[in-house]
Amino acid sequence: MKLLKEGKAKKIFISEQKGFLIQYFKDDATAFNSKKKDSFEGKGILNNKITSSIFTYLNNNNIQTHFVKKINDREQLVKELNIIPLEVVMRNLTAGSFTTRLGQKRGEKISPPILEYYLKSDELNDPLINKSHILYLKLASKDELEDIENKTILINKLLSKFFNDLNIDLVDFKLEYGKLENDLILADEISPDNCRLWDKDTKQSLDKDLYRNNTGNILTAYNEVLKRIENV
Ligand code: ADP
Ligand code: UDP
């Protein structure tokens, strides 16, 4: 298989079917723009399973996503998209850069949830940008931005319910979108690598913060998330 691109957590291969790609989940974990880098045996398998379940749920709820099917432990068949280089972040509870940048207490409810945009650029360290910047940089049109916003609000509602049913609070998450002709389609992954997930009772993190902050074992936490998904 021909490698199309390799990112920090995944590889993308050209598929035999035109218009489709293979998304391969690696075991690598990075934080702080790759200043911290490690590998956890089996993480890719866990994220592939978790992402496959979540994208199936979104597809079943009329959200257009790139996900076609899970092929094996580490690979998914996805639609090839022109990725918009934006990290679309939605926040339901205060955490992470929101607390440090704005001097806010962690764990406060944000109502209504706050949508943020970051430019996807390792060289520039993913700067926070607003809609005017996006229009200036011609990353998306006004209509596309409205579409991104509406879809992200809807996805947040669906994901919050999904995790709520697993006794997990969806604190925040990052999405990526891509274009296929005139359609705006959800891409990439949704896993504990790009969501903050807190157990509702213990408030324990079940996500990559355990790795960022050296506060626990991500494999144990990701396994727990998968176990709850599979037991529904
Ligand atoms: P990163 O280092 O950017 O976080 P990843 O390790 O997640 O990257 O690698 C996945 C790469 O594939 C990212 O650049 C992502 O934008 C891209 N990608 C995800 N889904 C698709 C798709 N459907 N079509 C094309 N590219 C995709
Ligand atoms: N996030 C991500 N990729 C990034 C930056 C953030 O997936 O490059 C996710 C992160 O896991 C969290 C949300 O986006 O769920 C908000 O992250 P934040 O801005 O707080 O950044 P952090 O402090 O995690 O770098």
C-alpha cells in the first residue's frame, strides 16, 4: 500500500478503491506539539475501535462522516477528503488551554458551550484564530463556516449523550472537517486522544491528559472507555 501521509498518531494509505483511503492507527502518543513523544503498545487498536464505534453512531444519526468501515484491528476505510486545516474545538467544561489562557478554574460548566478554531500548523504551534482569520486565510467560506458551526453543535449534542450514557462527562473535543465536492464531511478520529472525558462519579480523566500530565496509564483508561462502549 502506498503511504499518502503520516501524522503523529495515524498513517494514511491510498486504497485500491478510487476516492477512498485507509486510515491506520499507530501506537504513538505525542503532547505539547511533539515535545513529548512515546509509544504505548495497543493504543492504536483501542483508538481504532473507539473511533469506529463513535463514527458509526454519528453516521446512524445523519451526520456525514468519512468513515466507511473498520477493516481490521488498526485500519479503517474512509472517504478521501480535502481536509480543511482547522482544529475545531468545542468546550462544555473548563479545562486545558481554556483555563491557562484565561485564568479560569478547571471543571466549571460552560453554557452555552464555546466553539474555538485553531489553525492546524505544527510550525506555528496551532494558533487560536477566529472566523475573520479563517475568511482572510480563505480556509473556508462564510457558508462553510456556518455549516461547520451548526454541525459541531449537533455533534456535541450527540456525543454528550453518547458519553453521558457511559457515565462520562464530555469536557471538550477537537474535530477536523474535509470537503468532498460541495459536501462538508467530518474526518479524522474521535477518541480519548482528542477528547477530554471525565468519569461522572470520580471525576477521573479517561483521556490523553493522563499522558500529558503523567497522572496515570492511558492504556487502562482507553480500555475502560472501550469497555463501557461495548457494554451498552
Ligand atoms: P496529525 O499529526 O496532524 O495529528 P494524524 O496522526 O492524526 O495527524 O494523521 C492523520 C492525518 O490524516 C491528518 O493530517 C488528518 O488531517 C488527515 N486525514 C484524516 N482524515 C482524512 C480523510 N478522510 N482524507 C484525507 N486526509 C485525512
Ligand atoms: N486537542 C487535540 N489536538 C490538538 C489540540 C487539542 O485533539 O492539537 C483536543 C484536546 O485533546 C482537548 C481539546 O482539543 O480535548 C481542547 O484542547 P486544549 O485547547 O485545552 O489544548 P491542550 O491543553 O490539550 O493542548
